[in-house]
Amino acid sequence: MPREPKSSQPKPAESRTADPADFDVSEPDIDAAVAACDGDARATIRALLVAYAMLERDMSLMTSAGFARRPMPPRRPG
């Protein structure tokens, strides 16, 4: 079966895989996160999930209206 030619266009960001080395977290980093929550693993996970949700919200607020395909507000004549 013939293969389809590879596209020269880059893949969308959602389909690219991140290199795990770009997000390497050291043992001292993990220890510091747990220590910041007084050694409570559940509190550490909660804090990380809250931080992730805040970053996700901030990123969604920075997305342009055209990209999100939301209706644009009407232009004022001027």
C-alpha cells in the first residue's frame, strides 16, 4: 500500500508531543512543594491542581476572540 507524502506544514500544537525533558522536575523541587504544604501530600496535590486551573484560566483569557471563534463585539462607528 503506498504511503501518503508527508506534509511540509507543521502539525497543530495539540497534536505535537512535548519532550518530557522540557518539563523535568527534580527531587528537591518535589520535596520543596511537599514541604510548602507542611508535608501533607493531599494539600500538595490540591495546591498544584489549583495552580494548574489558574494557569488554564489565564491562558483561556489570553486567547483571541478570532481564535476561539467567539462573536466579535460590534464596532463603533468612528
